Amino acid sequence: MRRVAASLALLSVSTAAYAQDSGRPVAFIACPVVRDTALPCWLSSDGRKLYFLGVQQDLAAEFYPPQLKHRVLVEGYDMGGPDICGGTPLRDIRVSVMPEVSPECDEIIPAQGFQAPPALRGAGPSERHGPPAPRDPPPAPPFVEKTYSVPYPFDSERLRNRTINQLRDAAAYAIASRSPRLTVTGYRAGVRLESGVLAELEDIASLRAEKVRDVLIALGVAPEAITVRTADVSHTATGEQDWRQRRVDIRIEMP
Amino acid sequence: MVGALGITVIGCAYRQTNGPVVPGHVPSQAEQARVAPVEAAQDTVGNDPHWIKPGAAITLPASAEYPNANGSVGFLAAGVTETAGHPFFTPLGENGRACVTCHQPSDAMSVSVETVQRRWRLTNGRDSLFAAVDGSNCPSLPQGERASHSLLLDHGLFRIFLPWPGRSADGKPVEPEFDIEVVRDPSGCNLDPVYGLKSANPMISVFRRPRPVGNLKYVTWALPALVNIKSGLLMDRDPETGQQVGQNIMSDSRQPTLRTQAVEASLVHLQARTAPSRETLSRLVEFQLGIYFAQSRGKQVNYTAPGAPPALGPAALAGGKPGVLGDNLYNSVFLDFDAWRTKAPKDKKSVTAFKQSVARGSDLFLKRTFWIRDSANLNSIGLGNPIKRSCATCHNSQMTGMDNGPGWIDLGTTTQPTAPDMPHLPLFKLTCHAKARPHPYLGRVVFTHDPGRALISGKCADIGSITLQQMRGLSARAPYFSNGSAKTIEAIVDYYDTRYKIGYTKQERRDLVNFLSAL
């Protein structure tokens, strides 16, 4: 069971202290909408303001768009910048697709003269060879204890293309440094909304950690070197950068 | 543990004693196949010049063409094959069938419903094609009566029976995320006391088309990705070699390799008592990997003539490179059709019109964008729902139009409300457990004619997902989709047009049909 720990006197996140330099923290769950621009734009409103979330890309991109028929958790900072595609952009944006089906979230809105910002890939087939993904050089001494942190969307243990690359880097470092011990810690987090704290699925921490463990082993890390732990930090949600807690840490220890 | 088939658990998979690896779901299937009646087949050829009878002793040329309604399909093998004693052409089991029974060169290495009907007429239903085990709606029905074989005769569908709950590679039950209820069972097999879900050997029966056996270097190619982009899990591996596999063999990707597929086919479709030897499997796989097929002629056009578009004809497939991602404008799925965009000096008007139509169809396939939506294992894997893309987004693998990655997607062909009305097929109600994640677009209660990949993975997210198949040789092997729901190539285009509200014009529809017919 989870999950909403109601808060009696919550400050509205949307009206929380406004930090002039970093913007106003925003965290809400709502239906996304997609704008029928040549390259689709994704937007969502917290009931007061329409926010620009990002544009359609492919799986190599940092931004994975929302899904109609699902609500979306939007987190970021409202910097008050000029609108994009009719919505206010958010700095440091994180978008999580909520797992349950929400049939009411089903709106495609017309382009209305808006244009999507440029992207590496447009709609339809790609037009040029993509640039090779930048990769770190192979690990080299001196080796020191190091922690890799793998982020996740809310309620998800799914590994994205970029996070798989992080695991490759972590495994390469562990193998090159002959680390005797890796501690994989999966976290269960929460997000503070106006209505209270919404905690992730109860078993999400172990799902995340076990999956990372499996991948590290497939990448050549010795199973006996890996210790798996879980931590529930869902009660620590503040409404600001709660996404940082949705993660798996891989601590690579030195002999 | 050693079971009835002499099978031993060896950790990651079963291995038959001194024999090949047998993945986990197969022993249950084999047990049912042993129960199903075997009747003496009368594999007379009759007036059927292109039919290859199991056990026939013929010389199969290295190159051949076979006529069909749109021209002819071309067949290439690695060399001349003497079929006598060759395991692909030899009955390996009890029911008289061989691999070739359902994988005929004249039918682009599948078997069309037209051929099925012809075989029924020529043999009065006694061809081994109609074996009770899966060539009838259910083995418990009176064999030899047309009504008992209606799914095969009318829709080209064979019964695929899988243990429920499913089995992992090592034979352990997969804990499903959903419960299955049989809502409708026109074949009677899902409720049958011997063959059904509540039998002593619980089995679900779905009905599927046989996939073509050819162009397999493309089908078996393995994306060098660590994690399966559909499931988020590690990619499957070959239980014999430990090498990563592509997970694109069969409509539910249940078999990792051609060798394991051949084991299942022998024990189940052919009702063999024991799995083929390793040597036999090697011969089968070697032969299959040497086969290429594609439409080679239209009604008026030779697709392999000098100057023809470079992806057409079977030799193009033999010479191509597998694993090339073609969802792009610089090295496209079916290369280019530029040679057919302008009139050739000697071409008749009707020939020019056809060639230009095919070229326009290739453009539509590659470039025409539309909203692709509510398709689990496509929209749900991070691309967004909907996405504005083209046919080539899913059909992205160069030369075949398969998916370069593990290709199961719920295109809606088997799930309500998007599946066509198919009263002849079973209908199941699947209810996802409270703790499971639901199907991403159909929710926690799904009605389906075929749960597809979910029968293997046990995941709600996979309900209705069917692995994309290659788009070659279509003119020789109607009907289409895994459940045969598209009787014609036109019906394929119409399904997508309706499903995704594309709005093709009459000319666009014709162009796409011509394009697909030429592959």
C-alpha cells in the first residue's frame, strides 16, 4: 500500500518562496496535451499556467515525452521566460508518466501558428546521420572511491538509453579499478505536491536496485562484489528537486 | 530431473539428454502434441505442380520463380537441394508433415490460404497440412470435416497452444500479472477438457499464421544493445552459445534461436517423439539461412531487370547487410525507387504508371507522417504518445521492414476495440492484478483474441503485442497479420488507415498497395 501522506499545513509549492536566481519551483500532476505543430510540442497546465515540457524526439534524447491517456508529473523551475509553443518553459524539467490509465487525458490541440523549437530529429524519418554519442575515455588510474547516480522518473525502474551508458561507465570503472566491492542502493522517493506527499510504489527501490545489479553483472562485474541495498526516503520530499531522490547509487569502493 | 522426453534441467534452459536445448514451454506443448490424434495422411500431390510433398525426392533448384496473382515470387537457396532425406523436406514426426508443409517456396516460404484450400480440394482433407494437432480448430473435433478445419481453411490459421501460466527458459512457471477468462471459444479448444485451460496440462490456444522461413539473416540479427528497449530487461541469450539474440523469431518472440524454434516445431507441429539431433538441427538451420525470397516480377514488370530499384528481388536480400536502420532519408528501409520515377523509353504507358505508383508508395511508406498512438511497446517506451512519424518508424529494418530492435508492438490487431470483428476466433478477458502496472492504453481489463507476447512474459504491458514480421513476398502468402485478419494487401493498408486515422486518398491507397505487392 502506498501512498499519499496528507499534509495539514502544506505550503503551496507553486507559491513557495520565490528564489530570484533559480526560479519558482513547480511540481504538479495533470494531463499533458500535445500541440499539432510540424514537430509536436508537449505542454501541461497546473490549472494556473500552461507550461512547455519539450518536443518529440527519439530514445537517444534526454527528454522523453509524456503520453496521452496518462497523467504526467511535472517538476522544474519556472523562470518566467518567454513562452515556447504557447507554454512557459521550465528549467531543470523532469517529466514522469503516471502508470495508471487516465482516458480523460486525450487532447491534441491545433498548432495555432506556433512552431516547435529546433530539435536534432524532426517528425518522420531522420534526415541526417546523428552525431556519435559522446563517451567518456576509458577509466585510467589513479582510481578513487566513486559514486555513480542513476536517475529515474517517478514510479519507474526502467533504464533509459542514457542511464544505460552511465551503467556502462560505472562497470568499466569498477572493472578497471579492480574494485572489491560495489554497493548498489535503490531509493524510493516521494514528491511534495499541493495536496501532500505522493510516495512511489512500495517496492520500487528494490526493483531499481536489482535491475541495476543485473546490468552490472551482464557488463562483467563479479556478482559476489555487488551488495544491494534499499532506502525509503519518500518522507523527505520538499517540493523542490524531489526527483534527485529517485535514483540508484552505485558506490565503487577501492581495495 | 529427467522427464518424459528425457529432458534435463541444466540451469538456464532444458537440454534433452545428449541432445539439443529445449526451452521451458516446449515440454508441456510436446505433452499435448503426444495426446493429439495422428491420422494417416494422404499426401498426394494431385494437380499441384509447385507443391512440395513431405518426403518427396526432387531436385530443388538454387533459383526459382513461382507465379502468384501479382506476378511471381523469386526463391533463392544456397545451392541445389536434393530433398530426399533432407530434414527440411522429411517427415520428422508422427503426422507425416515436414517443415516444407507450411513453408513452401511457392508461397514465399509460408503457406497461403489459397494453397490451403487447394490442398483440401485435392486431398479431400487428408493432407498432413490438416493434422489434428494444430491444423484443425481442436484435436477433439471430428477430423476430416470441413467445419473442424475452418480456421485453417478460411483464414490460414494454425492452432498455437502454449502452457498457461507460461514457462521461463528453465521451465519454471512465470508468475503472470493477469488472470485469463475465456469469453468466447468458437474452436472449443480453450474449454476442452483435454486440450484447454482447465485440463490436466493447462494450455491456451490462439490461432496464428505461419511466418516465412527465409531472409533469416535479417530476422535473426541481434541488436547489440544490452537492454531490451521494449521490456527494459536484459536481452535474451542463446542458451547454447550465450550470445545475445535479436528476439524477433516468431510472433511472440518465444524462441531465441532457429535451433530452438526447430525443436519446438518438430515436437509440436510435426508431433515428433523426440527432438531432432544436433546434426539435424544444424542441417535445418544451414538450409534455412541460405534461403532468400521476394517478389521478383509484377504482371508486366521484371523487378530484377538491370536498372530496377535496388531492394527488389531475392538477390537484393542475399546481398544486403542485416541490422541497418532504415528510418531515414539517406539509407532508407527499401533503399530508393528513383529508377522508376521517370518513364523509361521502351515502357508502355501502363508499365510506367505502375512503376511510378510503386515509387510513390515507397515515399508514402517512408515519409508520410501521421499520429501513431496508443500502441503499447512503441508509444510507451519513451517516444511519447502520440508520435508524429511514418510507417518506417516501426518497420525500420533495411530490406525487410521489420523492427531492428525486439519488435513486439500492440498495433491493435488482436485487442479490442481496434481489432477487426473476428467471431471465428477465441476471445479472452484479461484482468491485470492490482499490484501490476496496467496495459498502458487499455487499462486493467483487456479483451483480446490473442494476448501475444504477454503469454510468454506474463506482463500486462505486453498484452496484444505481436512481433513485427518481414514485409517481403507478401503477394505470395495472404492473408496477413498474425491472425490473418487482413485478407488482402488492400486490407493491410485499410487497417492502418482506420487505426491511425491517416486519411489516405484513393490514389495513395493504390500506391501503397502496389508498393507492398512489389516487395
